[in-house]
Amino acid sequence: MVQKKAYKPQLQARQTLPAAQTAAASLAFPMLSSLGVGTLDSYIAYVNRVPMLSAAEELHLAQEFRRTENVDAAKTLVLSHLRLVVSVARQYLGYGIPHADLIQEGNVGLMKAVKRYDPSQGARLVSYAIHWIKAEIHEYILKNWRLVKVATTKAQRKLFFNLRSNKPTLSALTPNEVESLAKALDVKGSDVKEMEMRLAGGDITLEGDDTDDESAYAPIQWLADSSQEPTEVMAAAATDALHGPQLDQALMALDERSRNIVQSRWLAMDADGNGSKTLHDLANEYGISAERVRQIETAALKKMRNLLEAQTA
């Protein structure tokens, strides 16, 4: 009983803290204007002066937000951890992305972390939020580092952010180094080689720049025209034949209803993709279900395919 009486006043005292924190948070953005006209240094100076929450204050605010969705409680949690975003974003300056952009994306990750944070798990918000902050920054870097995205799979993403820091030298990797890195990062050796090539390359303009220098060649001038190669000419002729007399013969081999369905569904379409009939349109026309029309269409196309393959064999 003594412990309960001692704990109750402490809980009541804690409940008065968020009000003060919320009042301070409500002045956060107006205060930014007095620190400088939209400068990054003024923003960093401000977030470093925002007081950190104690474990008790953080727990109370997190519980209140999960229970009542109090926006002021979430705002206080976010503001008190903005300095964490600045610190994490500074670690990714080597990728050539502006620091302000990295901080902005990290703030998005912080807000997502606050929204999903469950204080009952026993972890502090800083431990939970850092993963969300890094995830948002990683995604932004991958989308904006190159014109063409260099990492799409999980293994490629891991290599993109760890390959350079784990390379023993600046020169190309030897087979033994590739095997060692693949084992350390738990990826395939082929993935290590491919990512090393991607990181060593760069974006090249296909058309080249506007220059009158006759000695300058754009990559597009290195591409060969394969349209006149014998194999390409034969393939084009075979395609034209399939679209001409042979297609007409395959259509004439169908019964009238099947032929009309195929023509209405696939051959009546114009260049813009309009003019063809839907399954329901044909179902109403023939007085049958749309599923039955689909079955007739499938059987007719299969029969035509077999006839065309037999003619080209």
C-alpha cells in the first residue's frame, strides 16, 4: 500500500509534463524563422537545442499517443528526436546527396517510427526509430544516386551500402577478396562482382552533347542497325505472312460464331486500342454468358495457333 501511495503522486506529476512539452513543441516552427532564413545551419542549431525526453516522459507520451492518437504527443516525440536524424543523415554525405534532402527523408522515417512505436515492447524509441530513419534514407539514395537504379534486390542493396567500406583496397577485387566479401556479407560472389562493376560505372548520355566537333561520337553512333541482317529479314517476312494470307486461312477454318468473336475481340481494334468488343458485349449479342464467350474465344485461338504453327513448320 505504501508503494502504491508513493507511485500515484509520481504518476500525477508526470502527467503535468506533457503539457509543458506540448506548449514548447507548438512554438517549434515559429522559432525556426528567428534562427535564420531557411538555412540548414539554423535548423541543425535548433534541433540540437530541443531537450531530450526522459524515459518516463517518452513512455507516457508514447502510451498516450497509442491510446488517444494525440497529435501533440506524437509531435513532441518527433521534435525530441530530430537531432538523431541529423546525426544519421550525416553518415551518408559521401553519396553526393544534399544533407538537407537526407535529413528530410530521415524525418519521414522518424514520423513513421513514432506512428508504429509500441512502448510495451520495452525498447526505447531511439533504438526503434533508427531503423526506420535509415530505411527511408537508403531508399532515397538508391532512387537518386543514379539515373538508373543500381540496386533492386536485397543482396544488391546490402552490397551498395557496404561494398566500398569493406573493400581492402581501391583497386579491383581479386577472386579471393570477392569470395571473402561474399561470405562476410552473406551474398553470392556473382552479386559482388556485378555490384563492383555498377559502382565503377556511371551514367552516359546516349545522344551525346550538342557539339560541332566531328571527332566526337555519341554512344548512339556505336549501335549497329540489325534490321537488314538476313535473320531479321526472314523473321520480318514470316511475321508479315502470319499477318496476311495464313491468318486469313486460319480464320476461315473457324465456325462463323468463333470467327466473329475473334475478329470482334482482337482484329477490330484500332491503333489507339479502341473499337474492340468486351466479353459482355458479345454475351449480350449471342444471348450467352460472358464465361461461355471466353471459352469459345480460348478454343478458337488455340485452333488458330495450331494451324499457323503447322503452316510455318
